[in-house]
Amino acid sequence: MSNPDWITLDDGETVEWTGSPRLVSVFAQLLVAALVVVGSVVLPVVTRLPLIAIGPGVLLALLITVASVYPIYTTAFLVTDRAVYTKRGRRSRRVTTLELDRVQDVSYSQSAVGGVLGYGTVTVEIAGGGNVSLSAVGDPKAVADLVGRLTRGTDDTIPGSVEQWRAVRDELRGIRSALESSR
């Protein structure tokens, strides 16, 4: 993955995941804007008001659309092998950094709509208070699992082979039998 232009990574730091809020997360607001447009057009036609009466409704719908969509395009998330970064804003960017060695908990949540449409929120909590939320990300469980795995510094694989673990089991059974027979 390529490094975004809004962050400078340390030497050797690798990008593990990058994303942004999903546009589908503002579906409800866009539906409201569409209903406002329809209402602002139908009402003047039905009540025989001048067509200029359409203007305020269309302007309100445009405002709703921009207010809901603009944050989607000005927010970005980045997870590296060392930190979680969030960027908000275009001109006055605000970048938040959470070092993975300070992370205490990683969780994710999905609303009913988010579950159906495939987005949710990942919350990363750090020692000493504070947290960062990666809102409206696609497949939040996978992102939370990735951050959790990077935080623990493991790849969640069990060391050793099946044969080695069977040998350990057999040895423990032998010790248990010896202890029980000595009673």
C-alpha cells in the first residue's frame, strides 16, 4: 500500500490498512434531502405558489447533502505496524496518532443498518484515557482484529506442531497418572 500524502511515516513503518468512512453510512441523510426536494417541488405546484418558493427547500436539501457527505471525503484512517492514525479535515487537517504499545482495548460495533450495509465503528482505547473511533468503516470486525493483532504483536498462530502438542499432552497425562497413583 502506498503512503498517503497527509502523514509521514517513520523509517521501517509499514502500512497495514487504510480506509475512510463509507458513503452508504449517510444514506438516511441523503434520503431526507431527497424528500425535502420532492416536498419543496410538490408543495408549490399543489398550492399554486410561485416557482420561486422551490428555492428554500432545494437550498435546505443541498445543505443537508453537503453537511452529511463532506465529512466522508475529509476523513481518512491509517493503521501501521506501530500506530493508528486518523485525519479529519481538508484545509485545517487534524491528525490523531495512537501508538499501538499504549492500546488497552479494541472493539467494534455495528448498528442494525450498518450490519446490513456492511459498515461499523472501531474504537481503540489507550492507556491514560482517551480513544479514537474509526467510524463507518467497511468490515469493522476485520479492522478491529487487525489492530488487536498488531497491538499484541502476534499473528495469533499457535507455536509448535500438532505432534509436539500431542507429546506435551501425553507427558502431562503421565505426570497426572503418577500423581494420582502416589496418593
